[in-house]
Amino acid sequence: MSYLKGMTLFGLLLALTIVPAIAQDYRGNIYVNVTTEDGNPIEGATVMAIGKAGSRTAETGASGSVRFSRLEPGYYTLEVSMDGFNTAVYEQVELNTGTSVEMDITMVKTQVVERVVVTSRTPVLDKRKTGTSTVVSPREIEQIPSARDPWAILSTIPGLQVDRINVGGNQSGQQSAWAAKGDNGDNATWLLDGVEFTDLAASGGSSTYFDFNSFQEVGFSTGGGGLEQTSPGQQLSFVTKSGSNRHAGSIGLLLADEDFQADKPTYSQPDGSAFASQRIVEVFEKVFDIGGPLAQDKAWYWVGFSQNDINLAVPAGGGAEQADVTKLRNTTVKVNGTVQGKTSWKGLYTRGDKIKIGRNASISRPPATTWNQSGPTPIYTADVSHFFTPNIEIQFQASHVGGGFALAPQGFDNASQIRWDNNFVWQDTFIDYLTERPTDQYAIRGNWFTETGNMNHEFRFGFKLKQGEVQSFSRYGSDDVVAVEWASEAWLYRGNSAKAEMDYTTLWFGDTMIWSNWTFNAGLTWQQQSGKQLGSTSVANGICPACLPDLTYTGLDPNFEYDDILWRAGATYTLDTARRQLIRFSTGRYVDGLGSGDVSFNHPMGTAEIDYPWNDANGDMLVQIGELDLMTVLFAGNIDPNNPTGTSPVDFIDTNLSAPTVDEYLLGYEIEIAKDFTLGVNLTSRTREDDLWAPWVDLNTVPGTFSAGDSTSAISIVPSSAWTAQAAPSTSTVACFSGGDCHLPGVGFMDSGTAYYIGDAAIIAGTVDTARRSILTNRPGYTEDFQSLELTATKRLSNRWMMRGFFSFQDWTKDIAPSAIQNPSNNVGDTTLSGSDVIAGGATSSGAFGDVFVGTSSWQYNINGMYELPKNFRISANLN
């Protein structure tokens, strides 16, 4: 969809603000019901909600109710006054991220008006909530022992499985891989004060790192997401601190020294050589913040700075060590204010920078091949909210996320080629990588409260435009060559310069209806996702420019878009008038987000590769043109060796491509068994369909007149029978340790059965296709099913102690019809057996743990808590 159309819709929406609503937000709501001692509603009572950043005032209607929407999380004082009644003051009303609090206040008639102050008991149960979510409070952030890292918190959230344990900060500065309720982590959504900063290139990843000290709260939504949440992954919402009417600040130091840890163990590898484990040299975090009023009761500021130095020693082979140094530096500035209690505004700037020396150091990556990383991510946002009437509020938000970073190998200036030696160790230098990933967002949100008879309505709507670009550059040494000694091959490259644009348009409308003990939620969301390949230029290969010449590309519209209508529906029933037991049900449909990898799947300016046999005749361990057998192409990727100057994409994107869908059903029960102490049971069922895959194409079915952007409806894929007929079973192994899985050339790690691989040339359906062309399409006959049972316990801090824990059971399997299989090899992490487990992880990207898989655990638990001792001492624990 063009942005002209998008702005037209935007204008229409602005014109229709007589029917506003509210979208999912990090802010919360307080609902107040004011009655007499005999239970009759009081009309005309004045209710004031007083927070650290100002106050709001409202007057009760005929039902005796008022509401304060879109309040910043924190503690509030409610003051209710009415002629002929004592003034009721309820202090310490706690409002968490994305939650709703309902307070019932009884007024006492009197001849002499007095001010009655009550330390309130904030309800723990939220009858407007239909999904599964967890809020990590400021006390838990500060007082529960955990690495000061958002990914470390993930393992404390029901239903999440993480690929690593962060001990003492040794993994801070690296993003974990995780699985969450039938999602492999690629569909996670990251929000900072309501601004999305999800990385468009690293699906589900964060585009920045964090100042842990800047968080007021962190909210995690794992199911039953609001109308604005369209993807099926977890939503992580970070809320930054704000200033108040009192100038206040803090400074803090956190030190984890090598002397604080146990003696480092040394292990032996299968070949008998020594292997030293990773250890902490020093983790030293410095934090500072200050906030206060710019104008009393009108405007406030908050400024924070942190620097976390993480120095590790990692294995270098033979028992030796090498340095892995990370510096996380963050600056945050926030200003906010209010105008006459009807308009609130906010401006936020944050800059997160990760500087790393020796990234991915390991026994197979000596210092010259490790990366030095740099690249700040600034985030700017401004939003304004205004109450047009006491029941109608509109918010406008604009933001910019300037993502991007660079990975520079330490040996780049001293080596022209990358070498992969006979011991499978990378030598001399590595891939030089630079990426730019800016995103702009504009959103309008609102709410409208009204009553029809005995039913209260909260209508919701919103409109959001998001546009992002991703451009990446890569070099493989100055020659763009990898000399593969162990295979006697030379891999020649033309570096990546692909650039893509993604556009997202989302429109939603819904209603929350409260009638007696029932709360109903219903709504629809329309979303359109599309993208374009933009033009760029790449330089020729350094030793064989005729093989991979200079290339200029003007761009292409892949001629597909995701166009989806999603639903949400749910109900909550309160079992007693004290609202201490709730039963919840919800259902909804979600779709995968469109990433730059989808749009750029066949981008001709992506990395192009041709592999040739190589004979190192002079023994200098460098590839020269005369040492190559240019008549034999072992492999070609993203290039046609017979037409190396062509700019038409080699691979294909299905012009009927649709977004993978997830249908979800949730059933839950909660009971408050004691003051501030709840137990819960949640059942989740999810079904995933229309997954994406990229099978090889039968070139005989490609029309001879086909050109980029044409319909792909006539193109067929190679069936499994043709694959196995032309492929060769693999019998050789590489690096196969005793008792472990074997790594097979062109196959990967085997689980069971016969492994098939395509040899020197892909001979498919009678056509030699060294480029091994594939098509990005929906996978027919493939579905995933997820079921889970969660038992939760939450104790809010009172009577000197707090606790949060869960125990969960889950089952995540896949059904695979024959049409969903091309290569029948039953690989670890990609089994072809129907009914087998779905697993996530095992990635080999820059920050991942290779061959560490998550998602298959049938059960997991976490419990953490804190007890306050006399003299302001505390004892706390965290157990996974």
C-alpha cells in the first residue's frame, strides 16, 4: 500500500474522532465507583487522582463512576469529596504497566466534614484482563538477584525458554534466543514507553541495549494480546522513570570481580587438548540519574546515564585465553507535563551504544577473526494526549528509531582473504559488516467511555503507520574470498549492499463491555504489510571480477503484500461480589510480521557466491586466479554463473505469499487466597498454519518469458521423490566425536535415518542448476500445535515479603504431510517426522549459541522472592 493511501486513511481517521477508543498501551487505568453506605451510587462527587507527575480530576456520573485512563504506572492517591459526606482519601493505590485497577469507595454521611485517610488495598485481580501477562515491579527489578539484563528476566516469565543463563553479567550485552508459547522468538515485539523498537532485520530482536536503572517497570505479554499487537510472539514493554515535584537522584556502582567467582575449570576436548571455560574478569556498572520539576505541578524532567563494562576471558584453544570486552553506554532524557489537567505531553530521547572488542571470540575464532562492534541506536519520541470531553481522549505519537551497527574484524586491514584451515579454525580475518536500520512510526489512539442501560462501554480504536529501511554491506576480506583449506575450495563473493523498505499500516476498533459480573471484549484489526527492494551498487570480486563483476540495481517491487483481518474476543466472569475469583476466556488470530529478510529474499544485491575447486599450488594459503578450476562450479548462491551481470533475481518470491497465521485460545482462573496473594491456572492452545519455507524450484516449470515481478503461479517445486532420486546418500562425516551427533557435508547434524545431500551440481528434474534456485512460499501440509498449562503464584509486597513463581507444562509439535517435505533428511533441529517436537534456537548468527535448542522442554519452573529484615536489611532469592 502506498503512503499516499495511508495518509488518506489517516486523514479520514482524524475526521472521525467523534468515535474514539484506546489501543494497547504501557499506561494503565484507574476506575472508581463511589457509593453511599447502603450501596447507592453517588452522582456529582469530585474524584482526584494524584500521582508524582501531577493530578487529574473528574466528576462521577449517574452510575457513580469515574475513570482515569492512560495513567503512567506508579502509586496514586485518590481523593473523593462530596457535600454532606466525609472526604475519603485512599493512599498508595498501585498501578502497574498495562493494567486496570478498580476501586470501590464508600462515602460516609456527616454533619461535620472530615478528611478520612485510608491506606488502600489495591485490588490484585484485573477483571478487564483476558490474556496472560506478567509485570516485573520496581522492587523486583532492584531487589531480586538477577543479572541486570532484560534477557535474564525472560527465564522468570511463564512459558518462556531461553538459550542461556546469565551468571553475574557474563552474558549481558548479548541477545538471547528464546521460544515463547509456540513462537520461536522471531515475532517478539519490543516497546519503550509505547514506541516499538523491534529490529526489522533480526526478526524478534531488539535494536538496542538498555540502561537497566532507567526502568520503572517491565511488562511481558505472552498471550491474549490487545488489538494493536498483531504478531503472535511475546510483547516486552519497558517503562522509563519519570520526574516528580521533588528533585531527587541516585548514583550506583555494581562490581563483579574475578575474585568473586569459583576457580575456573579446565576441560579436555575429545582429541585430548585442553579447553578452558569462559570466565569473568570484571563486570563494572556505573549508573546515575536525576529528576525533578521544571515547573511545579506542570512539567518534569528525568535524566539517566549508565555504563556497563563487561570484561571476559574466553577459550582460545590449547588451554589459552583471549579477551572479550563489552561496553554498554546509555543516555536517557525524558520530559513530560500537563496542561490544565486535560492535556498531557511527553518527549523522550534515549541513546544506547554497544562497543565490543573481540566479539565471538572462541577456539575457532582467534583474535584476528573476532569483531570490534560499534553503533549507537538513538530513539526519539513525542506524544500528546488530550481530553476533548471527560469521556473522550485522543493521543498522537510520533517516533524515530535510528538502528544500525558495524562489525569490523580485527584482522581486516592486515589480510586480503579469510582462511578456514584444516582444523576448522578461521584465520587471518573475517566478514566485515555494516548495517543501517532506521524506522519511523506515527500513531493515533483514543478511547471513548459511555453507558447503555446497565452496560458500560469502552470503545477502542487506533491507527498506526510504520516505515522502515534496512541496508547492509559486507566484505569477505579486501579480495572477497574465503580460502577453505580443509575442502580445497575457494569461495568467491560479491559483497552485500541490499537495501529494502518495509511499510506497515494497522487499523483497529474494539469494545470492552461490563455488565454485572461479566466483562466482554471484542474487536477487529486490519493490517497491511508490504515492501520494496531498493536500488544500490556492489563492487566486483577482488581476484576474479569476471566471475562476480560490478553490479548496479535500480530496485523492484516483489509484487506481494500481507493483507489480514484479525479478531479478538474474550470474557471474564467475577465469581463473587468481592471480585476475588475470576474465570477468563479469550481467543484471537495473529500473523507473523514482515521482515526485511522476506522482502530481500531474492534481492540481487544480497551477497553473491560462487565456489570453485582450489589447488594451493604455491603453498602460500592464498587463492590466486590461476589456482582455480573455473570450469567447475561447485555452488552458486544469489547469482547465475552463466549470466553474472544480470540484475534479475535468481530466486523467486511467491506473488501469492501470505502471512503465517496463529489462532489462539486461552482459559484461565485466578483466586486471591490472602491479602495481596493470588494463585492462577492458565490453559493455552495455539495452531500455526501457512508457515514459510524456501524449497528448490523445478526450472522446467519456469516460463521462458518470466521476468521479475511476474506471477509465480506456474512455478512448481522439486518433489521429494525427485530430490531423493537425484541426491546422493551421505556416508562421510566431519568432526564426528564419539557418542555425539555427526556433522555431514551439506546436511548438518543428523538425528536418525538417511541423510541426503546435493553434490557438486544440483541435478534436479534433468536440469543442472548450480545456483540451486528456490522460492519463498507458504508451506502446504505443515501445521504446528502448542498446548500449555501454567500454575502461577504472585504475592505483592506487604507484611514484609513478596514472591512470584510459576510451574508450567507444555507440548509443541508439528504435523507434516508429504507435500511439506522436499529433503527427507531427518536433521537435528529440522526433523521431518510428523508429530515430533518443534524446537527453536541452534542458530549460528553473531550472538547466538550454535546447536543450543529451546522450546522442547516439557516443563519448567521459577520462583523468586524477598523478605524484609529489621534495620532495613533484606534477603532475596531467585531459582530457575
